[in-house]
Amino acid sequence: MQSPPTLLELCVQKLAQNLIKYGPKRVRFATLSALPRRALEALLDILVAKNALNDNVLPHALTPQTQKLGLEGATQLRRCVLNTIGRSCPNLCVLDVRTCQQVDNRIVRDVLQYCERLEVLRLDGCNKISDSAFAPALWKPPLGGLLGLRELSVGKCAQVTAEGLMCYVLKGAPYLRTLGVAFCKLAVTDEVASELLFQFGLQALDLSFCTQITDVSFKAHPRSLLRELRVSHTNIGDAAVQDIAVRSPQLEIFEIGWAMKLTDTGVLALVEHCNNLRTLCVRNTQITDASFEAIMRCRHLERLDASWCLRATSRALDILSEKSADQRPPFRWLVLDHLGAMGL
């Protein structure tokens, strides 16, 4: 049951309504910076969600107290305003500017230069970003924001190269644990993927749509610390899944949808070695009913996407429902669209 909103939440919602409906006629923008930090961050979240954040409001929300700034999809903000984030928010910990295509290297570099407490940086879809965003400017000190960075995503940033990832990001961010490079199909080769999988202590890695990687990437080293791995829409198959299952027994989240080389062999290996699996996506693969029998042995599995697995039959549904509640996995989310459609 959802708890009722607090007084602070109600006040923030009313303030957001007045800003959207009346603007400066009822709200003095200069007073926004005096709001408590959490109230100001919640206000920005509402305005971004309603596509109502503009260049007049944002400068007053950029304060030394700001720790979280979520601007995903705020494409209407001008670059000159975004340029002030780094200097205005020195205590920033989380910055999300996904799909803001106006974000460029200077904006990111300034954030990394001045926000030394930065832990999360999400840049997916910022296609102007290149290696230069992570390299210190001439005659400038090293980028302090990289030192404490724990999560970075640069999906669809096609100008980021393998050299930039290895030389600037991974060597400059010793505490990085989560990395997303989805759609970086030119930068991520088998050699690069192997390094990311085994050499830098990453715990979560997104290689989705990196179509250059093959099974070879997963054979290089005997051990990996990965707990989350996403390799949907890649060319890997059973051999890679077997290798990663043996090398990452602590794996909790595994997504390999639309990998047309995956069969029951890979799923059986995954179930055998990864006892902590909580999320599994095998959407549109070559698995059959045998995989569902194995999946029912996953004692912690909560989320399963097995839609469009055309080689399965209607018996897969019986397998998922035949055990008693205390014997089956604790499913909370199931997607089984078009399961076994080939046999209909």
C-alpha cells in the first residue's frame, strides 16, 4: 500500500504547478535557491517529467547544496546554462543528462573538473561526447570527478573510442563499478570487451548492441566480479554463456535477449553455476521447454522475460505453474508474449 504524501511533497507539487501554470507571475525564481536541498531536487524532477524545466528556472536550482541533478530528456535547455553546472554545483554526486544532445565535451569536462564528489554520470544518447570529455584540458589538473566515480554510462556515444575508455576513463576512475557502453559497436571489440569483463573489477556491465563481440571475449581470464551483465543483441552464444557462468558465479542480473545463438545448453550452465540469479532475459532465443525446467530451479529468480521464444511449446507454461508456491522461484515479473508461437 502506497503511503500518503508528506507535507513537503505536497508543497513541492503545488510549487511545481504554480511554476508551470503562472511562471514568474506567482513565483519569484530567485527564492528557489533557498529551498531545502531535497525539496529543490524533487521540484526539478517534477518539472523535467512534465517537460517544463526552462533556462529561467534551472540557474536558480544550481546551488552548492545540490547533490542530484536529473535532466534526462531536457533537450530544451540551452548549452550556456548547462555550462554552469560544474562551477555552480561543486558537491554534485549524481548527474543524469541522458538524451540531451546539446551536451558537449566542455560541459562534461567542467563537471568532472569541479565536482570532486561525483559518483554517477549518465550520458547515454549525448552524441557530441568524445574522448576529450574525459581528458583534462591543457594546463589543467587531473579531473577530480573521475576519482570517486562509481557509475558511468556512455551508450550511443559513438565518438567515444576504445582508447578513450581505457586510457582516460578506466585508468582515471579507480572506483568505477558500473559501466554502460551499449550501442558503442565500433569501440567495443573482443579485446576491449575482454578487458572490461575481467581486468577492472567492474560489477555491472552493459554491452548490449555491441555487435563486434563474440564468444572469444569471455575466455580470457578465470575470474570476474560481475553481478550484472547485459549482452542483448550481440553475436554471442552458448560457449560465451558457459564461460561467464563459470567465471561469474555471483551473477544476479543477466540479459541476453535477441541472441539467436543461445540454446538450452547456455541456460543450463547459467542455472547450474549462478545460484543468486534474480533477473533473466532470454527474449527471442532458441531455448526450448528444457530451459524452463532448469529455470524453475532458480531459488531467487524474480524477473523473467522469455517472450518470443518460438521453439518452446505450451508445456513451458505448465512447467512454470506446476510446482507449489513454496517450491517455485519467487516470480514478481513475467513476460511471456508469443511464447511457443511456432507451435500454434
